[in-house]
Amino acid sequence: MSFISVIAKENFITVMSDSEAVGSESTPNPEQHVVKVGEKEFVATAGGDREAREVIAKHISDLLIEGTPYDRILVILEMTLAAFSEKGKSVMTAFGGINASGEIEVCTYDPNSRAERHLKPRGSDIAYFFLAEGAGKYGNLYELLQNYWKETGTETPSAMIQSQKLLNRYVASKDEDVSTSTVKLVLKR
């Protein structure tokens, strides 16, 4: 399993994933739970199985490269994930970046709860997503993240990465399937 956090502000996005799938003797090819698309966008996947995550990440990446609007990608993602969910391969997905208008935009969809979010943070707004199966079992992660922000601040990508690292360590302490080792992605406007 993997734990991924996505934080977006008006001028940047930070994405952090535990690096549980970095490869081992039994799995020599590492899996990327977070894929950078071009210089301005990303796709993140968790849950389901590796094949399903890779298919979804490739499909969304292709749509981003083609310049498909985010709201349209979200509709396509919901339909695609509905087919995977019927096969018992439920994949939580987040994507976004700097859209065609030069604005930060992020979307997520969880086929388990059918919850979707499509946000464009402005001013001091902070958009956040967590991709993890059963994230509720870790307690109120947003409240915990807000407490970390009191320590790290929220104004810079490095401050957000620091808070996400603390959050990842907390989740890893509660779940042996989540690694304390992490990988990060920062996109700036």
C-alpha cells in the first residue's frame, strides 16, 4: 500500500508519496505512484493493483499531454474507474498542475466513496488530498497536518514538503505497509 499527500496553493503544488514500491529483489522494477507529466502536471495513484494503477496513470497522462481540460478528464476518470471498480481494482487518483490558463488546478477521485474534488486555490487557500486505502484509520489527518503547519509554515514548497514528511512518518508509524522513505514532486507556477 502507499500513502500519498497532495497540497496545492495558488503558486505551487507539492506531492509526496512513501517510496514503498522502490523495488526489491522480488520486485526489481520500481513503481511510480506519482508521475510527472511534462514540466507542469502530475498524476498520482494509490489502491487497486499495480496493473490498474499503471493503466490509469498512463491514460490520464495521455489526456494531460493532449491538453484535455481537467473537468473533462475528471469525467473520463470516473467512467474509467467505474469499470475497474467492477473488477475489484479500485484506484484512487489525483492529477493536476498548471492548467492552460496558467493557474494551479488539482482534481481527485475516489471510486470507493465516489467522492470527487476539483479545486483551484486562490490567495491563502490551501487544497489538500490524501490517497490511501482506509485513510480514516489514521485519525484526522487534516487536523494533524494543520498542527504541522504551525511548526513548518505554509508559505513555501519546502515548508509544505517538510509538513508532508512529518505526516508520512506519522502514517508509517500506524501502518507497517507505509514506508518512512519518501519521494516528492514540486510544481511551481
